[in-house]
Amino acid sequence: MSGLTIVSPTAGEGKTAITCALARALPRLFDSYVRIGSDASDATFVGSAIGLSGAGTRPLRECETLTQDRALVVAAYAGDRTAQIIATHVDGHRSSVVGAIVTGAPNGAAGNAALRAQFADRGLPLFGAIPETRSLRAATVAELAAFLGADVIAGADGLGAPVESFMVGAMSHVSGVPYFNRMTRKAVVCGGNRIDVQLAALGTPCQCIVATGGVTPDPVVLERAEVEGVPIVCVEAEAVETLDRVSAFLRATRFRHADKVEVIHALAARHLDLSAFAAAIAN
């Protein structure tokens, strides 16, 4: 059996997403494939951080013993340091590494010759780079509320809606509507007493409102939110502290939603050299 361990320098760099994309691509990458657990198999994909207890904490030398074979490194884009970070991570185990995939690359960097040159200079095969994609960072309103320790005070039916972006409350209703129209699938963070901002946000595509300062919004806002099916969650913290918590939430978001599978599958087909990857693990 040919085994492949998927590793990364730190947790949350895209191993699960890439594993899903590669698994979906198996039928067209090889003449035959089998599911994990069958009697005979050509390839086994092992994600080292898919939410399992203790996962994502093993260094490469330990991960290698899981399959006694080769490793694919998945790493988040880090500018000019991307290839160096990966090279340091695999130091002493270079012979086991079939190549690397970069995630979260900014627009234009996914096919950038300079990025490829980084890897070429270090003798590391690069199978491609997945661009930063908001929908892959999405989490539900319920997950956001739980992370913030927020009380849901309106629109509970919309807790399953995905949040892809965040906006801070504008100054007035007049300026607020054009401002909030800039983004869809958003959560709006604003003071609980800002009825003008809240109504402006509710007049645009909005997934939820995070009311800060421990202030319950006006009943007019709550009624409108119920009609629109937009959750309003209330936190005791002020806006600045809440935004810090939101930043932490974004860093903790993982690839654990079924609707993300089609997204990463399409991105992989468009931005990765899957033929080169298949050849590397078939040798």
C-alpha cells in the first residue's frame, strides 16, 4: 500500500481542505482507487488535523511512522518566507516529502513566478497555491455566538447561516446603507444602542448583528430582525474588545462544513497541478 501523510507547520493551515480536494480527485487521477478500510488499496490519505483528539500535534518524523511512506506539506502563504518555513519544517526528512501545496495565497500570488521560484531554489516541488477564499473561512452564526459567549436575543432561526465577512457599524443610516452593501454574508459589529446603524445593516444582505456593550437593541430593531430572519446576538464587551475576539475566532475557524467541499474541489481543479501530484505519489 502506498501511504501519504498530509502535514503542515502549524494547525489550521488547510490540511483537511486539501485532503478533501485530493480525495475527490482520486477517480480521475488514477486508474483505480479504493476507500480507506478496504482489503486492497492503492493510496491512503491521512490528514493529521481533522478534529481528532490529539491530531495536528505530531512532528513530521512521527507522522511518517503512520504510513511508513511519504508526506505532502500543506502550508499557509507567508510571503517571501513561505518556502523557507516549509523547508525548516521538513528539515532532516526531505527525502520523504513529495511536494507542497500553499493555501490562502493573495490574489495574483497563486500563479506567481516568484512564489514558484522560492520553492525551486530550495528543491521543493510546488503543486500549486490555493487563493484566499472567503467561503472557506466561513462559520455559522451559531459558532460565532458560542465563541463570543453571546446571548441570542432575536432571529434564532437564522443561526445556521454562514458568515464570511465582518463589518463595523457605520456613522449614520444615510451613510450606513451604501457602506453595508459593500459586502454580503456579513456579520455587523456595533453598539447595542445604535438603532440607526442596526436598521441600516438590516436593510442590506446581513447574516447577523453583534450588539456590543451589554445593551439590548431597541424593540423596533428586534422586530425587524425577526421578520428578516437575521439573528441579533448581544455581548457585554465593548466594540474594540469584541473585534479582538472576532479576530481570534477567524484564526480558529476550521474546514468542517459540508458545503465547503465543492468550493475546495473547484479551487483545486483550477489552481493545483493534480497530474504532477499523482505522478509524484505513484513513483
